[in-house]
Amino acid sequence: MSVNDYIYTAQLSLFGDQEVCGFGCKEFYIKEIDRNLANKTIIKNHYSHKFYNASYIHLGVFISGEFLGVLQYGYAMNPASGDSIVPGSGLKGYLELNRMWLDDKAPRNSESRAISMTIKFIKRKYPLVRWIQSFADERCNCFGIVYQACSFGFYGEHTATFWTLEGQVYHNSLMTRNPKLSKSAKFLQENKEKATSEVLRQFRYIKFFDKKAKAMCKLKEKPYLKYYKGE
């Protein structure tokens, strides 16, 4: 049985050390990939068919030598909102899991395994990050069970409106965004009559890396949801 470990670049950094670029074992590992490859993969396979511009960590999932998934981390939709959850987070103190996709060929529980590996990678390469946030919604059916498996805390839910236009999914916030500053906002606003909307429940999950950050959190942790669609 292979043992999980950090993966390093072959090239030395400016400080003379190899940089961490991934984590895992020969049979299953995550590793940094080119931004364009990550975005193209998300556009093709993710249910939104859109990548998020504010993602800056792009990790591929490799299983038995095959590229079978992508996880992208970065800022929240409102980058400064981290401070409203954990004061003092700033822009470097937190991350949001913006996009995740794994091929159906991946073995059972691969999503939680990949997330756990990306957390180990982030802790090593981005030591200023104190917590990670992600959202699950009703399109995922299980309401965040993959995050529960990774010991994320559940911090409540809210509803949000999503628009589907020409096969792509857009958040309702684009309806009020300045179209001169966002091509997506301009496209959605100009073609609203062609789009369909739906209101979905979204479930917030947070993984804290240190106890102090968790103690400062302004949100209240709640018991996991136990009932899922289809049961």
C-alpha cells in the first residue's frame, strides 16, 4: 500500500528549495495544473459550464495515472466577505472552494479523498490560510455529505436565485452588477427573457485550520443535515 506524501517540483525555487506542487500517492494524487487546462475542464464538465475568474489555485486529480478531476480554490464572490465571517481574515487568510468536478469513472469517495489531499497541500503551501469555505446546493442532492466526510463544520443555509442561459448557470448577483465591468452580467441582462430561473437552497460548510479562527467565527455551527433527496 502506497503512503501519501507531498509532491515537489523538479526545479529549485529562488531560495534553493523545491516547491510543493501536490500531495498523494502513485495511485491517487492531486497536483497543480495549468490554469487554462483547469478552466477548460470545468467549462466542459461542471454543471455550471463556467469557471470562476477569482480562482487562483488549480489542482488536478490523478487516479491510476489518469486525469479525472479538478478542484479550484480562490476568493469568494465578494472577496472582502471573509472578514464578516472571521474578523481579520483579509484576502490571504481564507479560501473558497470555487469549483470541483470529478469524472464518474473515479472510485467511490474520491471527492472527499481529493478534498482532504488539497487541504494538506494548502496548509503547506499557503500557511496564511486559516479556514476554507464551500457551498453545496440542491443540485448536488446530498446537501454537502462530501464535506461532512472531510470534517467540515455546517454553518447554516440560505436561498439563492440561479439563471440558466444557453446551458450555462449564472448567479442572480449578475443581474445587478454593472454590465460595463462584467461580460457575464452584460450577457445575462441583455438576454434575461431567454433565461430560466430557479431558487435553490445553499448549504455553507467551513473547515478551520486553527482553533483561534474557529473561536472568532461570527457564524454558529449547526448539526449536520441528516436527510437527503431521494431517501
